[in-house]
Amino acid sequence: MSNEPITLTAGDAEVSLQPGNGGRVAGLRIAGTELLRQGDRFGCFPMVPWCGRIRDGRFLNGAIAHRMPLNSPPHAIHGTARDGAWRTARVGADEAVITYDLVEPWPYPGRVTQIVALAEDALTLTMAVETYDSSFPAQIGWHPWFNRNLGGEDARLDFSPAWQEERGADHLPTGRRVEPRPGPWDDCFGMPDGVDVTVTWPGQLELTVTSPEQWVVVYDEQEAAVCVEPQTGPPNGLNTLPRLVTPLEPLEATTTWRWRRL
């Protein structure tokens, strides 16, 4: 096993993976056009074992309190796996499997497996967190940075959430659900029938992000990119809506990006 860069191809689609740089999808090119913002911190990185911010970096597992490093003070953000080196378990022409073993500062042993599968018109990302030891709360999500502009008009976002999580001054959900508000956003939305968000670059490409999960964070406050982040729970969800990983039950999630030319 290694963590060298990987290239997958299917038709005129090409994906570049960087297992050694946080297990991220570093690029997605359709007929030579790059859809993802370039740079070591961008592309699309996995958010695991939590998504978004944990309030003050603190979470409980039963009665046991833990504190994660405050990498976005006063909070901890986006998990630990994006900062680690993943390893390649299997790679083919259009599919790769990469893994990451959870280590400190995360307090529980576990393994994350991510499957990256490319088709001519779609990319499917699947992730699982499993443990053979203590049970713990976890989240899975993805943080793609789609280029706002591909050389024509700026991208447009279209989605119909059932609600928006009210955002407090500390950027975390207050616990209240409100009617969806106009952007720009750094906000979490509920989509009980599954995440379904369309990114359209007028006259060029339409890309739809879907997931069976019910939560999506949309972040479009930066000029260069728009982010559509399906995830298994809201920000601070380790505290407010924990999903437990146990030796008998892993946590699994998937998202598909499907595109068509306009």
C-alpha cells in the first residue's frame, strides 16, 4: 500500500486523488475543464470523524468528555482525517479504495474507508467508519470546492430544502429551524428526502450533488468557489445529533455528483 497520487479515467472524465494529502479528490476534469478549485487545501476533502464545527472543540461520548484541538478558534472544524495521510488499498482504471486509521487527537481507534468510483457522467464517493473497539459518535461528510467560474458566467445554485438551521453568532446552529433564507450562505439545511443540489455553469455544465443523507451545508461566501457539503448530521452534531459507530454497526454514507453538458 502507498499514498502516491492516483488518476482515474472514464470517457472524457478524469479524477485525480491525493491519498497522502487528506484523502482528497484533488481534481475533476470534464473534457479538460477543471471543476474543482486547485490547491493543497481545496479540491474535495473528506470530513470525518466529524463535519463542520464542534462547539469549543468539546464533545461527549456518554459521560466521557473529550476536547479536540481548536483549529478554527473557538471551535474545532472538519475532522482529523483531512490532515492525515491515507493509504491506497486498491486501484483500478476507474475506481480506487483508500483507507485511514483514526489516530490522536481523536480518542478512539477506528478505520475510515473511502471508495472513489468514476463513470463517464458521474463520480460516486462512499465512506465508512468502523471500529473493533469502543463505540463512539462520528459524522461523515464531503467538502468540495467547485470553481465559481469555468470561463463563462458564474455558477448558480438551485435546491429546495425543507428548513434552514438557524445560525448563531458563533456560526453554529442554535437548534431552531427556520424558513430557508437567501444567500450568501455558510449554513446548514435539512433535506429529509435526501440531499439534492444543482450547480449550473450557464451554457457550459450542470452538476447535481445528491446523497441519501438529509443534511447539507452550503458555503458560497468566497469569491473563487462554491461548496455543497452533504453530511450525516448538522454542525456540532457530535453533541446534538450523535450517530454511534459500534463494533457491530459502522457509519456509512455516500454522495454522487452527476453532470451533463448544456
